[in-house]
Amino acid sequence: MTTTTPQTPTVPTAELLAGLRRVVGEAHVLSAPEALQVYECDAYTLQRRLPHVVVLPGNTDEVSAVVRACAEHGVPIIPRGAGTSLSGGVLPVDGGVMIALTRMNRVVSVDARNRRAVVEAGCVNAWISRAAAPYDLLYAPDPSSQTACTIGGNVATNSGGPHTLKYGVTTNHVLGFEFVQADGEVTWLGVTPEGGEDVEGYDLRGAAIGSEGMFGVVTRVLVRLVRRPQAWKTYLAVFESVADASQAVSDIIRAGIVPAALEMMDREIVHAVEAAYHFGFPLDAGAVLIVELDGLAPGLDSQGADVVARCERHRAREVRVARTDQERLALWKCRKQAFGAVGRLSPAFLTQDGVVPRSKLPDIMAFIIECTQTYGLRIANVFHAGDGNIHPIVLYDERDPDQVRRAVHAGEAILARCLALGGSVSGEHGIGVEKIDFMAQQFSTDDLDAMQQLRRVFDPGARCNPHKIFPGSKRCGDFQPRKRASA
Amino acid sequence: MSAVVRPASVEALREAVAAAHASKQRLAPVDLGALSRVVAFSPDDMTVTVEAGITVEALQDVLAEAGQWLPIDPPHASTTSIADVLHDDISGPRRFGHGTIREHVLGVAAVVGDGRLIRSGGRVVKNVAGYDMAKVFVGDHRSLGLIVEATFKLSPRPAHERVFTWSSSSLDAVEVELARVLTGPTEPVLADLHNSERPGEADAVTWSLVVGFAGHADDVAWQAAHLGTSWDALETMGHEQRFWTGRAFATTQRTSVLPSRLIDHVRTLRPGLACVARAGNGVIHTDEPRVTTRTPSPLEQRLKATFDPHDILPGLS
């Protein structure tokens, strides 16, 4: 049961291509190699493969017609948003027809009274909050890539972000969605735009969120909006060591304070971010914590004082508070663009994603420091400390095959330790092709079989985004990272 | 009629289900009373793993010792198990502030209709490894499997909570006041509408709004002041207890509409029909037996056939 039925790599025929062109128009079918180059990988660049063809439909009917045509020809389909995923979730392992949703990017409607919005799948995450802002509402999940990533991709990976500590992840904020099944049938899962929030029957919405595009193509999404907080208090606490900062995190959580966000950056990241954005971070700090409280104004001052006291108890050298909204936004810009700034530290890097129980944060951070010695590589850390969701960034030079190997092994060692500490090999980036080998460590054969069965309920032919997640999946021929200019 | 199955262990339950599957016989009702341990409670991680037979009240008592709670408040907490809450998607008034059980579940272990034990999710607060299979069992009315263990994300117990009520015989007036509260700057954790206050005249109906605030003392006081003097403080949630006395959540009719259409829906109810509405959510519980007329979708039917191929568990309703 666990092995995927081997698929014959099916090259789209001239007939299928002609059919696709009829559906979406000549201009929206890409098949020239140079046009396909953009689609050879996502933000996980260690494996690349060109799709046979990329189709850019403009509406649900076109998606349905494209999917139906591919079903008739037995060709794999790979739904794709902005390609910001970090685990190869949209890699066309076998080629096939990639369906890029980027033209379907509208905010269709905002229902302020019921705090909902309908958006197309290719709508960029940050655009939802922008459209909701006039009503003092926002869409809460805010991945660091939120100015590029799409809501459809967020649904596929059940994306998180810094503010999920208090607000929850995508599944807590996506009420329902329109969905094109693998046979082209259009259906709506979960809450409908005009319907009440309790839906009878199975929660197929919840089952499909986080299925990494393997159940079908999301075309339209009904999201929950939350009220823009009345007030914020955003602190930057400076520590001598990651260990001290980790203890402060535990102490804040244990006190029953639920910050909106609780983010850590280590010395490597602080240096990169400071060089890029000149925020004024102390370059000699071992770690900095961003602690953000939000909510009603009256109680924030005393909660804030409590946070400051707890940071100081764990030897914070300094705790600054953002005095203006501009300062707060500048701080968040640094945090969210930290990955981009890493390019200043190294020509190439591998961003890992793992989770440990919050109380094990000091253990996993100590292990990561150990790994820098074991593997002889620098590892920078910027992560969601409040959730126990780590993002070690392994720095390497991709022209040196030995460094590439060591980087991959360091990442794997860290994930294995996350599992040993009772955690998970992915908190928000997904399994994709990158972490397939870990699935058998985290789940039993029966668990994995049940997941395969669930997949086949939605896609009996296993043609939708094949060769992801499951052990035994077909791999891209060679694991051969190409030379590439500095990021 | 077959007796109730009272498995002493998960393995015993697996055997009972596998036997029913093999003989293609309906499984007798299962009592998980013997599977009611707290498996792991880690206050520092704010997560708990329990056997599904534990009652909500017993669980909340354990969590309270560490100043935490699972933010659900179903009726009949002393007799309602975690399995009940999950399979029947049972919720209470505070769902307005905290959501329903599916927002809090991190992972489950369930024995599906062919006797296999399946685990999904995990014990950490963020986890996207594998499909989120736990979700298919939430609200499945035990038609796909039987949850034997579940892990939840916990919240700090609010330091303070205050509840207020406001009554009128006019639904028009209720609509205006409700909109004022829901669109104003306060952030209630509960916002109910009910008709259980008995007015003086025999045929008049009194509609009452009940609104509650929880959290930091300063926040609660500020919000209470914002409600205004026409609201009265409540010591207990009497309306909630009155409505559910003698009624079971799973067999009582529940209707869900857009929150903005709640009052319009309430106007269509038969005069005198007892109801309690989660006004902020647009969910109305009425004193009628639950009826469903929907036909499961092809996807739902395939899911049922996949995990309960011999139909030994209750039907999908």
C-alpha cells in the first residue's frame, strides 16, 4: 500500500497542447524551454526539473477544462502559486502540466460585517489584509513570504508565520474553498460564502488543507478576517546567548502570557539583517527576541511590564520598545526579510524547518551549535520561538560538492533530533520532495497507508502533484545542484 | 440488541472492531470509560494528550491545577467525553472567542472501521508533516472510526471573566443592540441570544442577550464599562444550563446561518420554541430533534467506504 503506483511519465501530446491552447489562449500556454525555466523549482533549489508545459488559466472554468483535458490524457498536473515553498512542493518530478494560478489573483469580495473575504487562489497573502484594512480587519496568517506567496499555496501547505502563536495557522483561518478535483469536477469544500460556519458532513476542507496540492486545485478561497488589534506593544530584547533567550521564551509562555509573536534571531542573522537594513541591532548580541503583544489597550502596559521583567530575569542586556508604528513595522520588515539578508552571509543556504516542544528549545539550539562543529558549516537561526518552530539556515558554497553534502546532512541531523525530542520534521514548510525520507520515521506504515487512502478518495489516479510526501515516491534522476551566482 | 462494548484497552477495542469488520456485523455502541487517562500533560508546552474516554470536566480539573484549560465549554461537561466532543463537534458559548474543538486538536489516534489504529498529527503546536487526517474524525458522528487518544493545544485560564445580560421583548431592539456590541471596540468571548426568561404575561416573549469578557482585569473592566449601564451583571450562565437540561447536544437541532442573518432567522422560528443562539457565530440551537436531509457528496461517500468498507459503524448523517 505504501508505494505509489509507478507512473509512466506521460508527455503531453500535440493534441493535448492544442486543447490547452484552446482553453486558455495561446499566450497563456508556455512550452518553450526558456519560458519554462522559471518553473523548474520553488525556493528549494537543490532539485530542479522542467515541467513539459505551464498553463496559466484565468478563471475556474478554465482550470476545470485544463484539469479535465489532462485527466483524459493521463498527464500529471502540478498546481503552483508563487513558488515560494521551501521543500520542493511544486517540483514537476515527472514533468507534466503545471497549472500556475497567478493570473487568478483578485480579492473578489470583503464581507466586513461577517468578517470574511472571498479571494482567488492566486491572490497574494498580503493583498487580503490590504483589502480588509479599510474595515479595520486583517487576514492573520502572515508567512515571511507574505508579499509574494499566494493564498492557494498557503492552503496547500497550511502555512504559518510569526503571528500564528496567538492566531493559529491557515487551517484556523480558511473557512472553505472552491476546488477542482483531479477529474475536473468543481466542488466547494467547507463553509460557503453565504453559509453559516457549522457545516454538516466530513471536514474535507480541513483534510485538504496542508495536502500539498495532491488532492486537486484550489481556485477560490473564503477566508476569515480578524479585527485589527486596538493596540500593539513590540519589544526587542537583547541577550548574550541563545540559551538565555530560550529560557526567557519558556518563562513568558509559562506565565500565561500569549504574545501575538515571539521570534528569535541569533548573532549570524542579526549581522546579516543589520548589514541589509541598518535597523540598529547590537552586533555583539548573542541573540535578540522580538516579543509582540497585541489586543485591547488597557491591559497591555502591565502585561508589557511583565514581559520586560521576565526578559531581564534571564539576563537580557537591554529591552527596547518600538515607540512608533514606523519603528514596529521596520522591526518586522527586518524579521520577515531575514531570509533574504542571508544572501549576504553565503552564496547559498538551506533553510530548514522543524518543531520541538517549546520546553525543548534550549536542547535543540544547543544541538544546532554542536552541528556547526560536526559539519564544519555556519548555521544561522531565525525562528518562531514561541511555537518551538525552528528555522536553522545552513550556509554553504554550492560550488563545493562536499559542502553541499555536509549542508544536507546537517539539516537531516537537526530534523532527526527534532523527532527524538518529540517534535515534527515540518512546522510550516511541508514535506514536498525534500523530507520524504523522514515520513517513515515520524509515522507508522498504517498511518502512511491511511494517508494514501485519503489521497485516493480525492484523486483515485494519484495524478495530482505526484511523487511528494510518501516514502517510495519516484525521485528526480540525479541529485545534482547546479552552479549558480550568489543570491 | 447487542450489549455495549467496554474495551479495557485500545488493543481490545481494535479486536472488537476487527471482529465486527470480519463478520460484517454492526459494532455495538462503545463505552470508552476505561480509557480515560491523561497520557501526558506538559504545562510548559501547553499541550495535553488524553485517552478519549476522559470527561471534559475531569480534564479541565487537571489542567486548572496548572492555570490552563482546553478552551471549550460544552454542556454536560461532567458526562461528556473528549470523544463525544470530537465526533459530534460539541461546542458551547465561548466558541465565539475560542472557536470549536477543531481549532485546538493537534493530533488523534483512531481505530477505523476495518480495525486499524491510525495516528495523525503530533504533540507539538505546529506540525504540517503528512495530511491533517485528524480533521476527518471531527464531526464524523463516529462513522469513520473511533477516536481513542487526542492531543490538544491549551490556553492560559483567563484571570478574570465577567458576564452581562440585556433583555427586550422586541427583536428589532435586540438586533440593534447586538450589532452595537459586535461592531464596537469590545472583544467578547461569548455573545448569546436566548428566550428562556419567563415574562409576566402569558404570551409575551422576552429575548435576552448575554455577553461575556475574559482576560486581563484591566481589559475586562474597560469592556464592561463600554457595554453601558443598561446591561446587568450575571453570576452564572443560567440560560445555558436551563436550555440543555434534559437535552443532548448531538440530538438537538442546530442551524447555522451567516451571523448577519441571525435575527432574521430567529424571526422565522415557531413562537414559543425554546432556543439558545451563539449570536456572534450565527448558530442556533432549538428545542427540536436533530433532523438532517442532506445527501452525502460523492467524496464523502468514498471516504466512508474507504475507512468503513463493511458499514459496521454508524452511517454518515
